[in-house]
Amino acid sequence: MSTHSGTESPILELLVVFVLVFVAQFLTSILGLMGGLFVLAAPLSNDPWTIITSVYAHDGVGHLLSNSIALVLFGWPVARATSRLRFHAFFLLTGAIAGVSQVLVLSGFASVLGSGGTAPGVLGASGAVFALLGYLLAGNRLSSGVASVIDVPDWVTYAVFFVVAAVVTLTTFAPGVALVAHFTGLLLGLLTGRARVLHVESSTQRDRSSL
């Protein structure tokens, strides 16, 4: 396992997947099938495959471009510090957990309020992208060095991560934005970054790692 050359980067692979899925969304929308294939919605048992497909789908060109740019900015340093398999697994798992959290929380609110309506579905890579941002913030050399010098109780660290995730998430507030997914993804990234779960410790990696 080593760092990646430009043609092997999981970032480029993800960008290709984004475009292919977007084309598939366009084609299936003509047939009125997009919701059941790419939009994650409650109950989750109806279309369980959308837990995966929704991570790579986007609601329009603007959504696709913004997530693609954020993926390059936040993901490239992380990708150079890990293996392709770990990176893709991290992206999919954090994105799926973020999306499921969004659906479950909104569905819970709808149930408590007794509105009789259904919670809106969710799609997009934002949760996974925010996880990459969180990992980059907590898993870089500076943060790790500070953490090794300053003896802070774990509960304080987790509380700080929670507050940081909440504050950063609120800055993304806008109608239709999946705030719960953003918060969940960023918090997961901060926690896993602190544990450096993606880092591959090899001589090559230590010499070339970007984090």
C-alpha cells in the first residue's frame, strides 16, 4: 500500500463515478424511476440499495460541481495518506451513515410532530465530503502533535469535536441542505481523524504523506 500517482487517485475515480451516476440519474428520471434508485428516504427497507447509490448521486449540476470541488480540496491530502481501498471504504461508509442519520432524524421529528407528512429524501456526497474535511482537520500532523503534547481528557476532546461540527454545519445552512448529514459526516471525520484510522504506516507513506 502506497501513495497514489495521478492516474490511480481515488479522487479521480470518484469524480468519474459522480459523472456516470449523474448521467444514469438523468436517463432514469425520464422514466420516472430516479427516486427509487438514487434517493434515500424512509422507510429504509423499501429501497435499501439507495443507502449506497445516494452517496454518489446529486440533485443538479450545481450540487455535483460543489461536491466535486470540495472532494478535490479536502480529499486529495487524505487520499495521499492512505490506500485506495481504505479511502473508498471510508467515503462510502461515512456517506451512508450521514445519509441514514439525516433520514432517521427527520423522520423522527415528523413522527413526533404528528404532521402526517413524510420526511424528504436525501442524496449527495456532502456527508462523505464533510467526513473528509473532519479527518483532514483532526488527522493532520499539527493536530496530532498538539494532541500528543497537551494532555486533555477524552470527554473534552469529544465535546470540542461536537461543538466544532455543530458550528461548521450551521455555516452551511440553506433551504434544502441536509444539515444532519453534514454534522454527522464532519463528526465522524473528526473522530476517525483523531484515531488516524486511514493512515498507512510505511516508509514510503511517512516520506510522502500529505497529512
